[in-house]
Amino acid sequence: MVREYVMAGASPQDQAKISALCREAERLEEDALYSSKGHFNAEDTWVRRNYWLGVPATALGAIAGAALIKSQPEWASAFTLLASLLTGLMTFLKPNERAAMHRAAAGQFLALRNEARFFREIELLETDRLGELPERLKALSSARNELNQKSPSIPRRAFVAARKGIEEGEATHKVDKEK
């Protein structure tokens, strides 16, 4: 996606500055894209884990109650033990909280990607603001660095799935495919 912007009437020095800003904006956009997609994939994994633990725990608890009513204490004990084990895993792993953390990070990285793309596609064309643009890009880069520090780690499997999806065009807008 690397693109060289050629501005009519721009001095060679200004042209070099615009090209450097464009390349760095593309790097930032790419980082944000992979991070966003990776966090969305991680969220999906934790949501599934929440269901895989929560639904059986609930069902086993209900079955244990029914077994007690039918005077089958050995079955009631077994189902209660399994339900407790699954509930304990949910308490320890906190899949719902982890999913929410990844969802929040994904949304923030997606917003950053959109801002970086807007900077690259629109703001870089405003040659009368060329002096301000490095600071704007620096602010976007600082936002990325802050997100990287406060976001949960993306599991390797989620990152690999993100890379595969991106390479298959899942994250490419239709208008960009037509170029």
C-alpha cells in the first residue's frame, strides 16, 4: 500500500517530508490494523470460553438439584462437584472480563487505524499545514504506544488468525480493493 505523494509545486525538501510522513502513517496504520484484528480474535476466543464454562456449569447445577429432589445423592454430589469445578474455573480465568478488555483494545486500535488512514489520505494533502503535520503524526504514534502499553497481550493464535484474515482481505474496504 506504500504510496508516494507527489505534490505539484512542492519543493524537493517538502516532497521528501511528505513521503516520510506518508510512510510512517502507513506503518502506524498497519500496526493498528494487526493489533485491532488480533484483539477482536482474542475477544472471540474468550467469549467462547465463557460459554463453554458457563453453560455446562449452569446445566450441571440444575441437574444436581433435580438429582437431590429424586433422592439420588451420589449423582447430585457428582454434578455439584463438576458444576463447582467449572464455576471455579470461570472465577479464576474471568473469561468475560478478558473478552471485554480485548474488545475495548480492539475498538481503540480500530479508531487509531481510522485516524491514521485519514491523516494519510486527507491531511497529508493539505500542503499549507505541512509544518503542523509531523506533530499530528507524533500524537498518533504516542496514542499507539500508549495503547500498546495498556492493552492485554494478544495470544499467538489470535495474532496468526488476524494475519491470515488480513492477508485474505478481511480488513480491506471495498473502495480500496477497487484501486
